[in-house]
Amino acid sequence: MAINLIEGYSVLFNIQYPVSNFIERIHPQALKNADMADVRLLREHDARHLLARTTNSTLLLKVDATGLFFRATLPSTALGEETLSLISTGTLSQMSFGFTVNPDKDVWTVTPGGVPLRTIMQIEQVWDVSPVAYPASPSTRVWVSRAEARDGETPEIEDYSEILSYIQQKKQTAL
């Protein structure tokens, strides 16, 4: 039985999204050498709302052709249970991530409509992945996992082809 287990995509490659007065997208190779040794799952990017962490294996990350997939075991705390409830009802359904990029590792161009476009080519470090109410990239998703888990364990990331199909459908809609 799945116990407090969530998963989703906090990063989607090649999806353009507005940020202030420009558009941004993440290149498919941007996470290739990124430091993801100590990434935290935070609610709304708030360090006071720590839910899981890679260093204790309650948060697992996997970079694939779609983006940055994650699976996390939420704690049996008021915050963990509230977060699980909001995700299971679809009230909290999108993701974000905190990261740093070296200034020389992004490329600036202009869209045909004259809007500046920033393509992030190389992310230096991923600090957190976060379920959020207002994501920069609205195509990101979080959901309650159907994977099997034992108490206190986060199952390995294996086959999630159903979800990839859903994300691909979203990408086509966004184009």
C-alpha cells in the first residue's frame, strides 16, 4: 500500500514559461552535471516546511528525457498529512524548483514576437523541489503515487510510462 508517497515532475525540458518580462525554458542537458547531492522537498520553497530530502533517501530524483522526476515519502506529521491531502484532492497540483545557474550558462535570444527568451543550458545546483500554488512553469505536476512502499521506505523509481504519456500530452497542448 502507498503510504504518504508523492511523485511528479518539478522540471520539464523545452517548455517555455513566462518569468517577469521574459520567457524561460530549460534545455534537456541542463541537469547533466548539476549538483543534486542534497536536495530538499519543501512546501512553497519554505525551509520551515521541510518534507523530504535526498540525503536520507526520503526524496529520490531521476533525470529523464522529459525533465526532473521525483518521488518522495512524506513524514507522518501535520504538515506531511496536510500536503498529502492537498495533493490528493488536486488543490496542490504543480511544482517548482530552486536552483542556481552560472551567468555564462544561459543563452538569451528574442522570440519572433519580440520577447526576450532565456534558455538555461547548465544548472549548477538544485536546492529544492517544491509543491507550489503558483509555479513559474504551469505544466509541472505532482500527484499521489500508486507505487508500493513499506513504512519509512521510498520505492525505487521504475516504470512511469502512464505519467510520461500525460506529460507529453501537456507538452503538445502547450505548443
